[in-house]
Amino acid sequence: MVHINDCPLCSSVNISLYLKCKDHFLSKEVFELFRCQGCGFVFTQDHPEENGSDRYYESDDYISHDDKSPGVLNKIYLLARKIMLTRKREIVESAAGLKRGSLLDIGCGTGYFAGAMKNAGWLVTGLEPNKKAREFSSRKFDLNIISPEQILKLSSDSFDCITLWHVLEHLNNPFQYAGEFVRLLKPEGVCIIAVPNCSSFDAQYYREYWAAYDVPRHLWHFNPHTIRIFSQRSGFKVERQLNLPFDVFYISILSERYRGSIAPLLKGMFIGKLFWILSVFRNQRSSSIIYLLRK
Ligand SMILES: [Zn+2]
């Protein structure tokens, strides 16, 4: 277990218990979230070491929502994924100002996004720690997928865009990675980071049942303020913020399920819609946020 004594963002020793959350998804173990009094950063205290975290990822569900899996939630997920693949491509092309370029997708999983970008004409490299997922995506999309240690071998200033779609919160060493991203991006390149927002309406409503805490797989729980500190410390500046429209629905339905609601789908859709409308006016409080970072 990794015990944190001072804030990873601002080094303050004023850190204290914020919430206790259960791993509803897999192990059912309880983990503590700590919050820094200095900068407000929230993180999972006593989280698993990088080489001891495999057992928290063992469900196949986590690696990939299979196209043939049953269940309403899975069907919703697949439909949302299809729409999101197009939306993500548009975001990349608009942020990079290119219709074709070089892309590094960190934590590419089963490769659906990386594959879609390759089909759109981009030169794509994927990085994925899970061997099974690496083999799947190489086979299915004929992609160039590397393992994490191979990132050091990639040439400097070689990518127009680096993407992390809900990946930063899983990384044991986010600062080390961010340093590599600065090295790998071309001077005009853009780093796109999508993460859950722990200051969102849904996070504050569901508290310890908020599905996007997802302990102990999520180690760091960012909000717009702490992502700015993270970016500055890493040599980036946040240029823009965008929203991910479906996350609030998916997260609300899962959170309703975690807290034992009788009709999680209906209730989650209702609450999700309410928060979605509110976040149109208060974008800082939307369930997930996409940050565009430049050197
Ligand atoms: Zn701090």
C-alpha cells in the first residue's frame, strides 16, 4: 500500500480524512479519501502499489464493455461510446488544428478510440499496461501499441496530440508521465486530459456513493482548480475546458445502483438530466471535464 504523508500537489502536510468509500465495483473493500487543506486536492490514501493493483482490475468488464455483453447499462454504454468516438475525434482535430497528424493515446485499453483515429488517417501509437488489452487492440485494429516502459524510447517533439481519456486518475506516477508528455509533444502540440470532476454536482450529491471515485482504481480526484496546479507543476498551461455529455448519466445510474436504489436506471437518468442541465450553466461543476493543455 502507498501511504501519502504530504499533498502530492502542494506538499502541505495538512491532509485529513475526507470520505470513506467502498469498492462497489469489485473487491468491496473500503478505502479512505484524503483532502489537502492547502490546495483542496483529494486522493485515495493507502492505495495499492502499481505492481499490486492487478487484482482490482480483474473483472473483464473493466477492460472492455464487450459488444455482446447483455444488460441495459451495457447497451447504453455501447451507444454512448459510438457517439463519443466521433465527438472525441472532433475534439482532437479541432484542438490540434489538423485533420491528420500523429497521436499518442495513453491507456488505450481495447483500442476503440485509437482504432477510430487510425481509420480517420491519423498516425496512432497506443500505450496500454494490460497485456490482454494490448493483444486485443493490436489484433482488432492493427495498431502499434506499446507497454508503459517503452514510452522512454519514443522520440522527443514527435506528437501533435496526446490523449488521456479517463486515464490520469489511474496512474501511479502522474508527474513522471506528465514530464514525458511535455518532452514528446511538438511545440504546438496539445495534450487532452479527460477526468471526473470531484467538485461536480453529482459528486457532491452522491458523496461516498459517487461512482467516479471508483476506489482503489482511481488514485487522484481532480477538479478544475487542482488540475491547474497539476498542469503548472508539470510544465503545461490549461488552455480550455470542455464537457463530456454522457458521463453524468452513466455515473448517476451507477451511483444509484451503489447506494441500493430500487430503480437505479430511472432515478439515475432523472438525476443525471437535472445535473446535466445545471452544468450547462456551471461548467466548472460538470461530472467530467476535458482539459486542453499546451506547453
Ligand atoms: Zn495540496
